[in-house]
Amino acid sequence: MVLTLASPAVGQTPLTLAQAIARARTQNPDAGSSAAAEREAAQRVTQARAAYLPRVDVVESWQRGNQPVFVFSSLLSQRQFTAANFAVGALNHPDPLDNFRAAIMIEQSLFDATTGTSVTAAGIARDMAAASRTMVDHDLAASITSAYGRVLVAAAASQSAAAAADTARADRELAGNRRDAGIATDADVLQLDVYVSRAREQQIGAAADERIARAQLNQLMGEPLGTTFALDRSPTAAALDATDLAALESEAIMNRPDVKLAVLQEQLAGTAVQAARAAFLPQVSAQGGWEFNGGAWNARASGWIVGAAARINLFHGFADTARLAEAREQTTRRGFERAKAETAARLDVYVAVARLDAARASEAVGRAAVEQSRESRRIVRDRYEAGLTDVASLLRAAEAVVQAETQQTAAQVAVLTETAALERTVGRR
């Protein structure tokens, strides 16, 4: 497929379709946002895995008071307790005491079923973020291809309108010469004057449409809206075999990011079931600590303590049972949603193939129509110049050429965009 456009303007940056897609995937805000979301999800995996490692805390504190329990326990911790401290008066009304305490505390989980499910869920969420980023990349590729094609169509229409305006002026000159020779009337000249004005108006509108299309393409690429690129005049659609519908459907089920998301959401719901079951299992951990207490910062006594704890959930007001039932229903719902996504993917393939077939057929028809309209216009112009037809036939032939050229370019771009749409539908890009 080859699109015929004017030569690139001097000084403009060349831009192929592949380069436009690459710019969008680098500079478009949606691409940046999805990449950041993927990095966020990766950090949540690290956070979840941290539960397998010990927690170590270091505490430095200072307290002063005459609260009896505080003074009693602080003296013991400082190993400064004496027989005099057993006096009733000293116990009830102790003197104020300073306690400087430094402690290192370590806790290690020995068994907690929720940790494994949390790590699994975080990993699935990371995969979902990656699938979402892939979906954004595919959407951008399709959007850029469509926008790129609109620029090509608008540029071709602008070029065709300019050529039509030039031809209209030439026909106007011919009609004026024929009128001066007495073989045409003022009515012929006036009709061509109107046609020249209409052709000029179409040329102005086509130029404006091209500017708008270029700005929309720049917006998708993350470029300044007013930047003008010299687009590739002959973008080639991928050679895509659209005859094996079953193979394309299987490829879509395997590769499409939205289907992957549905599958991952179903897996995540299964992880929620495992997490709900984990609430019925015990949690076992070990703790240890080493601390230093003293009445002054540089005079302290040390002590240590180790231990283990086990926690078993015997009853939680049926909340855990309800949570498990909820997770199971969510898994069922996600299963239906996955099946729906797969069915939608198959339908999308069917529609994309039909549209691509239609675009390819239209392109073939468009090529023949342009050749026929140009030849028809040549014959009509020769007949008009020979006085064998009227000016209305000449105008109709000229308009037919413009319409055929515009439709041919649109059909060529349609093949390009529909091919890209089918590639996106099966998850190729």
C-alpha cells in the first residue's frame, strides 16, 4: 500500500509510524503513569516478602517520675534495688527516679499462613500492573496509527483540493477563451467562477483539517501541538493473514492484556480464599530483647529476655467464616468475568477481520475508481474543448476526480488502521 503525498517540507523532522508509536510510549502521560504503577506494584511485592524476615527495633528512652510501680520496676531493671526499698514509706512515696533505657528487640515470625498469601497476591498485582501497562502500549499504538492515518488523509485531501483549485482555474481560463471565441456563453464562465470559489473554499477547509489532525497526533506523542513533522508518505500495512479465524482467536485468548487481566483477577480472588482460610490457622512467632537500664546515661545494667508466642483464632463472631464465603463468591464472579473477556476477545477478532477484509476490498475499488475518474475527466475536457459537451459535465468530471482520490487515500489508510486494529485485537502490539 502506497499513499501519494507531497514531498516533505525542508527542515521538517521525518517521522515514520513506528517512530510515532515509540515517541508516544515514551512521552505520553498515560504511558508514564502505567509504568509508574508497575514500579509501585513491584515495591509492594518487596513489602510483602519482608514478613519472612525478622524485625529489629532499637529504642533509646528516658523517663523520670515518682510513680511507685515505675520506681520499683526501674530499680529492679537497673539492678539497684536494696532492702531499704522494701520500706512501706519508700514503696508508697518513693523519691523521683531517672531511668535511661536502651533496648534492642527482635521478632521473627515462625508460622503465619497469611504471609504466603500476601506475597502471592502482591505478585499477581504486579503482573496485573504489567498487563495494564501492555494494554496502554497497545492502545497507544492503535491510537497513534489512527491519528497518523488521519493526518495522511487530511494531507492528501489538502493536496487534492489544491490540485482541484489549480485545475478549476485552468478550466476557467479555457471557458473564458471559448467565450471570447464565441463558442461558449457567459453562463459557462460564471459556473466555473463559482466552481473556482468552491474549490478554494475546500482547499482552505482541508488545510485546517490537516493542522487539526497534526495537533492531535502531536498530543498523543507528547510533543508540542504546533510541531510539524514530515510523515512517511508510504506507510506499509503489516502482511497479516486474516484467513485462519480460529488461530487468530486462540492468539487473542493467549496474548491479549485484557484477557490476561481477567485471568489474573480470577487468580487474585483464589488467593483471597487462601487468605480467608489462613485466619483459622495459628500464628507463631519468636521474640528476643536485650536492654540496658540505668539512673544515668553512662551507667546502666543489662538484661535480656527471649520467648515465643502462639495465637489461635477460636471465635471471631462468624466474621472469618463470612469472609471465606465472600472470597469464594468473588472467585466465582471473576470466573464469569474471565469467560466474558474471552468471548469479547473472540468477537473483537471476528469484527476486526471483517473490517480489514472490507478495507482491503475498498482499496482495490478505490484504485480502479481513481484511474477511471481521471480518464473520464480527460475525455470530458477534450470534448468540452471541442464543443461537444457542456460545462456542467466538465464540473461533474472534475468533482468526481477529487472525490475518487480522497476516497482512495481514505481506503488505503483504512487498510493501515484496520491492520493495526487486528494486531491489537490479537495482542501483538
